[in-house]
Amino acid sequence: MTRPRLLITRRIYPEALEALAGHFDITDNQANDTPTTKEGLMAAIGQADYLFCTVADKVDGDVIAAAPSLRMIATGAVGFNNIDAQACKARGIALSNTPDVLTETTADFGWALLMATARRVSESERYVRQGQWKGWAFDQFTGVDVHGATLGILGMGRIGGAIARRAAGFNMRVVYHNRSKAQQEYGAQYVDKQTLLAESDHLIIVVPYSQATHHLITAADLAQMKPSACLVNIARGGVVNDADLLNALQRGQIRAAGLDVFENEPALHAGFLALDNAVLTPHIASSSRATRGRMVMLAAENLLAHVQGRPLKTPVAL
Ligand code: GLV
């Protein structure tokens, strides 16, 4: 009996590959694990019945149109803005993502960026590595306090909630803004966007990217923030207008930013690289081995469920 054909765009963990192996005829990228291009994806997907993709694969309408047999896409990520969900819906292609399994790890990393940004960890480490440290001084790499400050969260979903919970240990006031007032508030106070911007000492952005959240933070929003404020983006590039943010950082309009995501990643505005008040990481918020393993396995379990006619574990409602 012929098995359904599965295209896996990037290297995945052996345990997931093993689980999938008996059920699919697999084409994968295990050997070199290179990022896909649109042309490469269109060429590779032609025969596929199933696609296992990542946050970095752009599965747009053209890619989906190039796959006439495609039945399901499993992305190993919670966000799926890189996939044309409408095109999936129109073709009856099922879609799954990986919510929940990455919530706590991603919240940890939001805090890592917040702390590194407020306390100038990357900048001062560069100074030490470059051999510039000649001795201790009072006014050396003075940052801003995290404890006792006001933490603002833009997007009080699962990850926003997990970030808010952690703030209790730092004795912080937590304010948040969401399109709808969230149910679980974790001691956080709902405020309008203007109040969130004006009152946050540290602002963490965690909203999913969509047309509605495109450039949710622009120059006008940054202008409402405190000059001492730090901004952390672990959501998606595109939620923040990066050119406006760069400008605000260069002018000292806000103090600093911790950025794990960028508008055209992996490309980013060169200006960010020259800034000492920006902590820059390569979209790794969910990257602990345990959590990345759970994400890959959940994507695999969704594929197996579909091929065996069972309900998907974590379907995206289309
Ligand atoms: C990562 O960005 C994800 O959406 O899982």
C-alpha cells in the first residue's frame, strides 16, 4: 500500500521522525537543515499530501497552489501567520499548531530579555570580552530596576499570563492591554493602550501577528512611553514598526529594547546592530531542548492523528 507523502521542511528530532516513519513516505531536510525559499518550497511540495513546516517557512497562497494533493499542514509553532490560513480553508486543508507546550519556556525568555535589557547584560558582557574592563566604578553600566517597577503586557493570552505570574516575585505592578478584557488576570490590571504605554517601565509585547496587529506599535506609540522605559518584543516582527523603534532607540526616546523577532527576519535593520541599548536574539523564545522537543512531537502527533482519521490534538480553527 502506498503511504501518504510528507514533506518536512527542516531538521526535526529523531523521536518524532521515528514516530512518523512507518506512516508516511517522507521527504525531509535532515542532512543540511537549510532555510527554505519560496521557489524551493514550491518545487518540493508538488507531490506532498502532508507538510510539516516551521515558523520560518512562508507557506503562502502560491505555495499551497503548487501542492494539489495537500491535505494537511502541521506547523511546529504556536503562531501561524506565515501560513495562508484562508487558502487552506478554501481548499479544505487542515492546519495544526503547537499551543500550550511552549507557554512557560517562552514566558521565561520574555523575562530573560527584560532582565538583560534593563540591566544591560549584553552590553556589559561585550565590554568585558573586549578587554575594556579596567576596574570597578559606581557609575558603571547603571541600568533600571525591575523589582517594584510597572510591567506592561500587550496581549494577555497564555504567554502573557505566564509572564504576569512571574512578576509577583519581583513585587511589580502589572498592567495589560488586550483587544478584549482577558479572563485570567494574574493580579494584572486591565488598562487602555494609551495608559499601558504611558505607565509601563517595562513593556512586553506578546500579541499574535495578524492584519489587526500589524504595526500596533509605531512612532506615535513610542512617543507616549517613558524615556526610561524598556520594550521587549517576543511576539512577531511586524507588530512593531522596526524603523520607528530604531529611530526611537537612536534618539533615546525610550531607554532600550530587547528584541527576539524582526520585521524581515533573519534580515534586520543594520542600525540595530550598532546600538548598545538593544539586546538582539534570533527568534529563540521557545528554544529549550525540552520545549522544542514537545513542539516537534505535537506537530508529529497531529499529522499521525490526521492520517489515522482521528481528531487533531491542536487544530487551528479555520
Ligand atoms: C514561535 O514564534 C512560535 O510561534 O511558536
